[in-house]
Amino acid sequence: MSQEPQHYSDQQPSMYPGNPAPAPVKRKKPWYKRFWVWLLIVVAFIVVVVNINHGGSASTAPAASQSAASSAAGQPATAQAAPESSKAAPASKAQDKLTLDDGWTLDKSNQFAAYVNGYVTNNTDKPINDYVQITFDALDAQGANLGTCLANTNTIDAHGKWKFQALCSGSADEVATVRLKEISGF
């Protein structure tokens, strides 16, 4: 009678009698299957798409030139831009795509809200059919920022005008002046 080796159910037989089973070798993932590689690719793709969509299509009008134009046009004292803060207005890539027309005013006739009224002109041969926004900073008598005055629309025809009414955050009695922040459109 020969005796057969005993195997226990929780043990695997070794390849060589008397030697323990070799430890499994853990292989590294290839670099292109790693999470951080794909994350970098997605972030780079998003940056490229945003730059293509907004590169040269957004336009801002400089606040200093607009405030000078407003005072030259005989604007009321409350509608003139406040003195420039240490932070300059954003630079414009295409200053003439969208412009704020002279004659814009700050309307505080409503006791509950202040509005900035005026016109924005599309100076291009193409209509803007996606989104246009104008923002102003609402300032109190000491020049502190109270919030934002904002108006937006979806379209402006080629060489057309948009009559806007930007609602200001804060009560009408708090808002002393406004300062153009940005005009953007794409």
C-alpha cells in the first residue's frame, strides 16, 4: 500500500515537492493605462476647446475710456465711473467687436433697485447668436464694491444694437456710482 500525499483544501500544491509556491508577480500598468495620464489628457482637451471657442471672440471695453466718454457726453455725476482701483479693467483682445455706446446712465428712480441703461453695438459683419453679457461694478459713496450690475441677451444682429437694462445688486439708495467691468459675447 502506497500512501498518497495529503492535500488540504486551502493549500495549493507546489510545483516542486518540498518547495513553497512562488509569490505571484505584480505587473505594473503601462503608462497609458494610468489614471493620471487620462486625467491630464481630459484637462488639456478642455483647455484647448475653451481657448478655441473663446479665443478672440470675447470683447471687453476698457472702463477708463468709457468713463471719459461718459463724462464728455454730459453724463450725470451718479452715472460716471468711480475712480480706478488698483486693479485695472481686463484687457481687450478685440476692442471693437462689442462697444458700449456713449450716453449710458445710472437710473435710481425706483426705490427698490438701481439700473444701468444704455446700448451695446455689435461692430462685426456677423450676428452674435449665443450669448452677450455686460457687467458693471456697483459702488457706494466711499467707493466700496456693493456687487454687480448685470444684463444679458442671446442675440445681437450684425452691426446691430442691443438696448440693455442692467439690474444692480444692493438697494438703490446705497449705489452711488457704477464702473464698467466687462462686455463679453460669443
